[in-house]
Amino acid sequence: MEIRVKQGSITDERVDLIVVNLFQGVTEPGGATGSVDAALDAAVRDVIAAGDFTGRAGETLLLYTHSALPAARVLIVGLGEPGKFGPAAARNAAATSVRKARDLGARTIASVVHGAGAGGLATEAAAQMLAEGTLLGTYRFQGYRSTVPHDWKPNPDTFTVVEANAQRVAACETGVARGVAIATGVLLARDMVNEPANHMTPAMVAGLATELAAELGLTVQVLDQEQMAALGMGILLAVATASEQPPRFVILEHNAGREDLPVVVLAGKGVTFDSGGISIKQSEDMWRMKSDMAGGAAVIGAMAVAARLDLSLHVVGLVPLAENLPGGRAQKPGDVFTGMTGKTMEVISTDAEGRMLLADTVAYAGRFKPAAVVDIATLTGAQAVALGPQAAAFFANDEDLAAKLVAAAEASGERLWRMPLYEEYAEAVKSQVADVKNSTGRTAGIGTSAKFIEHFTEGYPWAHIDMASMAWSDEDKPAQPKGATGYGVRLFTALLEGWGRK
Ligand code: BES
Ligand code: MN
Ligand code: ZN
């Protein structure tokens, strides 16, 4: 879908459907909605007066113009209570209206920006939310069906953002460009996570990252098993030994070699399928473990956004990729492996594989002399039990980095909740035969996994995000259809964009 910006009056647009909005409680609509009402002989005020449309968030009203306007249909989207309005509400209003327009078979749509007037959003932010909501809401995974489902209407071809005020057009253009760049990164992550594991193998992920780098001017390096072995990544490699799919280690860089810029490393768990290995998972819902590379997908999506927005930081994206299967060469509980730092680890559960990948990944991150390292992973079922799909958990060994993450979560709407890194957890991860062990039983399952990863960090500010509950959604939300969510891309974008700010 093409999104363009145009100066003019929405009532002049000759398209299949125009979109305007209404806050809850408004009885005398102004602005573009007022113009539509005037053109339609007070039809909007009549519907409001009858109580048939209240402007609640998620509510839409469809009106026919009977040739009073060049567009045959007008959709009015509710923006909810003004006191509860913000960027998320603007994004959702855009998603709700474009999905409704698609259901109606509209192929050309024109819309005003939501919330830049009475809503109090800056024009640029409102335009960004309009683009984000439009693209995130109409996302569908194409998949491998031999026929298109009968209820799938095609996505609109063009979406025109119409701004009446000539002074605001430039801000609309900037906002739309930002929204498109960010949403494109989210959609890439969703596609990668929705793909079945027999297609989205470690080599395939690495191939996609390589293509993306060529397209966007990122620097890329892909390490194979031998190169990882030469680096001493014995803990990471232990996860991959039973699979016929060879592991990969992706290193993406934006602004590589710019020594004047601070280095921020993003590291994402890339387990393309997690069967649990010898400590095998129960088969019910095991298919969903194709989403166990969602952290890696978030990092790749965020690298794409960093390149498209040309952020002024040296950003490094690290994605360790492996498939966790049982087999004759598989790692076993009780095995001991040595990682890149020389520290040793005992396997208690082969299903605690994510922290094994991350152990050697955060160790590798040290060579960039980073200002910060943030890893992200679908790491523990315990995180999902603790927070549910409402928020990811995070841990940080540095207050400034923690504050930056809290601010990024707030700005992006991708929620985070901080958890403690108690010293006592270090005791729990001690092993009888090695420096640490990869599982400690049910108590403090999230905290001990974070402590395990911290053990392999090398003196830089570090944070760990456990997004186990956030990768996949069973619920259909306006800007987030069922399935892979693309969680993390917007969060990382906000983190990187806010880096210089205090
Ligand atoms: N990938 C899983 C965590 C997970 C579970 C993500 C459910 C999303 C939904 C991870 O590798 C895992 O298996 N973790 C184990 C760790 C345990 C063995 C210490 C868990 O949480 O049960
Ligand atoms: Mn596992
Ligand atoms: Zn896993």
C-alpha cells in the first residue's frame, strides 16, 4: 500500500472512502468532521443526537454521501475520551478505520490525521501514528495456502493523508516517513516469526539479514559453525549439535567504523525451533516454538529501522541462530561446555537453550567496547506466568540504561516491567561441576535466567529483556492482528532515538 501526503480539504477527495474522526462526548463536530457534516445536511449531528454513534474508541460510523461529496462513503472513527487520548489511541484509530475500509472493499482511501487538533498531539507524531496504524493493522501473513481465504479482501492500493493546513504538510510528510520506516521493520519481524521453522532456518534468517544489509547499506557478517568454534563459542554451539540445520551468527552494523559515535549493541535470541532437545517439551502447542527467534527478528527489524532513519549511533545487531532438537549428537543434561570467555557451564535442562546462545553472544558483544548491550529473548515460561501478554520483563545492571528503557517503553507503547537482579540469584546458578548451571528449578525462573546471562557480560552497562509472552498474540487487536506481533522493533527504535536525550 502506498501512503502519500497531500494538502487540501478531505471533502474534495475523489476516492472510494474518506476517513474523519470524532472524540467521545462531542455533539457539534468541528474541523474536517464539521465540513462533512455541513456537506451532508447535518447527518453527523443527527446520528450523534440519536445516540447511534458516540465516538468511543474502536467505534466506526459509515455514511453515504449521495453525491454531496466526490467520495461515495465517509467513515467516522471514534477517538474515545479526550483525557485518555494519546499516540496509542491515534495508532489504533488508524488501524480500526483502515481495516473497516478494507472490509468494505475500498481500494483508495483518504484520511485526516487523528488527534493533531483537539487531541493535542504534534502533527508529526499524529502523522506517524496514522502511518503505523495503517500498515500494522492491515498486515496479514501471506503463508502457504493454495487459495486465498474467501473473506480476505485486498488491502487498499493508496492511502492519502490529507492535511488542510499548508504549514503542517511538511510535518505530516516527516511523520508519515518515520511511521512507514518503523512499521516496515515491525512487519519484517512479524513475517520472520510467522514463517514455519522448516522455511525460517538459521541459514534462511542469515540470508535475509544479508539481503537487508545490501538493500539498506548495513554492514553484515555471518559466522558459520567453524568460525564460531574458532572463537570458542562452545556454549552456543552445544545447542545446535543435534540439528541438520547448521547454526549461524549474524552481525549487522549501522554506522560501522564511526568511532565518534557511541556503540549500542542489540542481541536477539534466534532459536528457529525449540523442541526442548533431550529435555523435550510436551507436544501440545509445540508448533508455537517456531516463534522462538522473535528476539532475533526484533533485532533485525530494529536494524532496518536504524538504517532507514539513519540514526546517529553505531548500532550493532547480534543474532545467534540455532535449532534446538534431540538426536544422537544432542547435548545432554549433565554435559559441561566452555564458552568464549573461558567460563564453564553445566547443562541441567537442554530446554534452557536461549540463555546458552546469549551467554556467548553477550561475551562477543564486549569486543565492540559498547556504551550498552541490550539482549532480548523469548526466554522463560516464567515471564509469561508473571506478566502475561501485557508486558515484557527487563533487568538492568545500570540505572541510566534502565531509565532509557523505561522511557522507550513509554514512548513506543511496547510495555516493559523491571525485575530485580538480586545477588542471591548468583548463588542459585552455581554448579557442582562447572562455574554455572543453566537451570535452577522453578523458583525465580526469570531472575535466575537473567543472572546466568549477566555472568557472561564483560563490564559494560547491560540489560536483558524477556519477551516470552509478547512474541505471539492469540488476540486480534486493531494494530496487531493474531500471530506474530513484531514486539521489540518499536521499543528498540525509541531506545535508539532517545539515546542522546536526558
Ligand atoms: N523458548 C522457551 C521459553 C518460552 C516458553 C517462550 C513459552 C515462549 C513461550 C525457553 O527456551 C524455555 O524452554 N525455557 C524453559 C527454561 C527452563 C527449562 C529453565 C522454561 O521457561 O520452561
Ligand atoms: Mn527452551
Ligand atoms: Zn527457547
